[in-house]
Amino acid sequence: MLLSSCFATGSHTLTGTIKVTGNEPHTELIIVTENGKKYQVTGDKASYLRKEKQNNIVKLKGKIIKEPEAIMSGSFEVIEIE
Amino acid sequence: MRKLFGLFFIFGILFVTTGCSDSTKKTTQQVTDATLEYFLRQWGAAVVLSDSTAAPSQLKYNSGETATDYTVNSVTYKLGSINMYNYQLTSGSTVYATGPYFYSILSSIVPALYFYRSIQEAENSALENSIPGKKEITEENERISKLPLTKKTAEEMKVEREIVTANESTLPDTTTLYSFYDDAGKTVNAYYLDSGTVTSNGRTVTVKVYVDSTWYNAETNAATASKALLKKFIGTGNNDSIYEWVTNIYGSEWGTTQYTNLIADDKTITILLFDIDGDGYSGSNGAFTVGFFYNRDNFIKNTASSSAIKYSNEKLMFYIDLPYMLKKDSTETSWTTSGLYPNKIYGTLAHEFQHMIHYYQKNIVYSSQSSTWLNEMCSVTTEDFIAEKMGVEGPRGIANVNSTGSKYITSGRLPYFIYYNDDSLNIWDNGLADYSVVYAFGAYLSRNYGGPDFFKKIVQTSDTDFDAIKNAMSGTTDIEKYGSKTWSVSSKDEVKYLSVSSITITPQAGGNTIYFILSNTNTSASSITVKGGSYGRTEAINAGSNTYFNAGTITTATTYTLSLPTGVFATAVAR
């Protein structure tokens, strides 16, 4: 019951490739979905994804904070890595 | 920390195979797709063969002592040759590597003890270092993309301009404080020191230099350093500037865009010199942030935003570490604008300028985005392109462009590369090893696929990463995979791109030293074993990397077996 409430309305699942973009020292950790959308990845699990999953296809559960717009990435807060 | 291994050469018989040689006729298979495998394998062979001026095409780091000329829009860029065996990585009296690092298989078979050694272990050493970006990866990625694109006009957004336009005839202006935000949102108060203009390909820009007021007042050389930096960036109007050389390759750094929340093209570039990170002359553990470009400043400030854009300086600008520029090397009797540290700053400015242009060209003009490893590769290689013009060593670490240097070179990016040559190419950790690896790869690409013009094509496209590199190539020769289980070496420095897991190598009459390059195209680390008779070695190899093995010198036929997972490929070189 508790688990289902964690994924109540407003939770999302994104599948895509983890990448680090931009230039130092202000790089961004993003996920690029299969349809080309880009979301900056935030949350406690972001550092793990950056360290261990660059260039990997991952499935993330979390919250879309903002959808991408043109040149600007959206934002996705990761809660769980499948 | 990697243990220091010597290069073990065993003269004589390594072992004699008791198995039967495979009499299968040699087969070849064309590789038609310029993939990660294609790049890693050839690049690895080029590293091994870098002391030879006779390496075949697409495997050349070293064309001899005379530099090679590359021309872009009538401007000639000179690239010096690279011999990896002339480099050495040291710290104090400790030598970590001399020439490319090879794992020797001549120890007994041991299980993999650990996966990739920690970059942090290396950076905790006493090595003096400087990197164009911050040493620590920021935990929170700053958001610069929250503002909607079309809903608001510039008038509707509250804009607070804190920079007062100065009367340039009164420069330097040390009576007015001009405020900037640093990248953390802290205020930096600066004097407006100097300005000048430069024209390239019909575009004229004004460059303005500001210096932290506290440092200006405290340091005698601050003004001199700042003026010298401006001069290097804008030159004298005779195609002698960083601005002209770099825009000539990659195009303009800004222009009119379709986006309402990006700054207008006022054809002005700002350089702010101050103490980045407030760490003075010593840096943090010997590491400095030497300078950076932050695309936050390309956006119109929005004080209502919770993202970094609320601290936008609304300028095309560079941030340069003034204390670093004012350092004097121990070999210098006094500080000068042509000293070691100022020269590193000039290279840094060129490096950051590529980032500035890259952001505009790739993200805005071509509506795409590069991974950091590729963007950084372009920047360090840009330093290489113009090192000779600036009269600096550059990342190659050698002042004379018509020389591969003398043993042993300890400056530039390659000492780190020869030791960390198995670091991942396309996984970015912001360590010194990462910068060294992407430079080594960029130097390889530029010397084999067309110099600066090749990099222009990598940037000026909507393609990303390896697709951008692949599609910039033309007239290349595919690699031939070697599918036979026997190989009689016919000439020194022969290369075979193996597609077999076991091979019997018959050396030339005088013997050959055998090297294996294992290329991991997977997105995660893999474990591999290379065996030769009763000897062998198991190692964990990084994702997207080459790992180099010395399999010993053989004088009789010797069988090697390679336990390679899917996605890991072996290339053999007989020397």
C-alpha cells in the first residue's frame, strides 16, 4: 500500500540514455529519452547515475519537474532506478 | 593507485605451444561502420606505434620532427608530432610511467583485484595540476532552462542591469566598481581595465577586461597581466589573435537567435579576472580552476527564477583566475607576461573560447548538444591547434612544434595520458585523466583526419559525439579484421585487428615483442584475460576504453588466448 502511494498521480517513468553534457565546471547530468527529449536528472540517485551509468540505457521512476522546451532541458527528479 | 610496472622484455623463448597450428586460410572482413570499435582499435594501435614515423595511415601520431601544416580559410595551423614514449609521469622523485603504460602478462595468472583505480586517489597525490574546470563535480546541476521561450518579452521580465557602461576614454577606470556574479552567485566587484576590438570573417567584436578591485589594488602585476591577456585575445589586427584563430576554425561565438530569453548579439565579450574559488595562489590540494565559460550568462537574468539564471551577468564572458596568472615558476627570476603561468592562462582562454563557440554553434545554431567528453576534447585540441601561434607548449608539452621533444617530457596533458591510458574515453569524471585521454584522442583524430577543419565539421553539425566524428570523416579506409588463428609476422610494427580468441604468432627471425590492445566498447567495465602459455593476466577494463598489454618478446611460435566478453576486441601489434 505504501509502495503504491509512492507512485501516485504525478509520478513518471523515463527510459533513456544517461549522459553528461555541457562544459566544466557547469556540466549537466541528463537523460535522453528514446524520442529525443532531454531531462536534467536530479535527486539523491543522480550522483550514482553519473558515476556508474553514463552512456547506459536506464529506466527511471520519479517526477517530471519541468518538460523540455526547445534548447532547454526539462527536469526530472529520480526516486528509483529500475 | 596503479602499481608501477616496468616494461618487461623477455628475450628468448616465452613458451612453445604444443597445440596444432590452425591451417585455416587467412580471412578478412571489412568494417564499414566507423563505430567506437573502429576508433578505439586504431587509436590504440597509433599509441603503440607512436615512436615510429612509418606507421600506416589512420595510425599516425608521428610524422617526424617537422610539423604538419593544416589550412583553414587561408590560415595555417601547425601540428607537431607526438611520440608517446618521450613522456614521463612523475611526482617528486617518483616515476609513475615512462612511455605508454602496458600491463605485462608475464606474471602468474591472478584474478582481477579491483576494478578501475580511483581517480580521486591520483588527485590526492602531490601532483601540481591545473584544469580548466572545477576539480569537484558539482552535486547539484544548475538549471538554466526553466524560463519559457515565448511567453514573455524582455520588457515583461524584470531585468536589473548592474553594469554601468563606462566611458572607454577614461580607462582604466579605478574609481567605479562594476559588479558581477561569480558562478556561485557571489558578487565580484571589479574595475574596468581595458578594452579593444578585433575582427574576424567580417565580424567585429569589442572585448572588455575587468579585474577584481581588491586584487588590482594589492598586486602590482594585475594590470599588466590583464592587459597582456586582452592583447593575446584580440591581437593587433594582423590575424595574430586567439579570437581570429579560433573563430576561423569553428565560426562565430554568438549571433541573433530566435529565443527571447537569450541575450542579444551586442558583439561584446567580457573577461573577468578574479580569484576563482577564493583559493589564492595555492589552489585546493594543488588543483586550480584556471578559468571557465558559463552559458548561464547567455541568458537574460530572471531574479524570480530559482535557477542559476537569476545570477546571469547577461554577457558573453570568461572567468579567469588572476592568482594563477600571477604565479611565477621556480625557474623564473621574475614574473613576466610570457612566463609559464601566463602562458597557461592564454591556452585556457583559447580552451574556454571553444566552449563559448561550441555552445552557440552546437546548441543554438544546430539545436543539438554534445556530451562533455567531446566538448572538452574539442577545447583541449583547440589549445593544440594554436599552441605554435601563441608560442606556448600547449597540451603536447613541447614548445618547439618541429620536435617530438627529448626524453622525458613531463609537461602538458600526455604524461597523465601515458599512465591513465586505459581511462574511459566517453565517460566523464572531470579528473585530470579525463582531460588527458580526450586530448590524446583529439590529437590522434586531428593528425589522421584533417586537423582543425575536421574539428570544424564535428562542431558545426547537429550530429552528436561519435556520430559527429564519423560524419566528419571522408575518404577513410576501413579496418580489416583478422580471422585466422595463425599469424606469421612479416614486418616490424605489423598490426592485426583480431576477430579470433586464440592465435599462434610466429615471429620474424630476430624475434618480435607482442602487444595487445583490448578495446572495450561496452558501457560498463569488463573483465578480460590474456594468456600466453603458463603466463597470463586478468584485468578489469573500463567502459569505452583501451587497455594495453605487453605480451613479451618471442623468438618462436607462441599461442595466445584471449578471454574477451562480447563488445571487447583485441588488436595485436608485433614490434
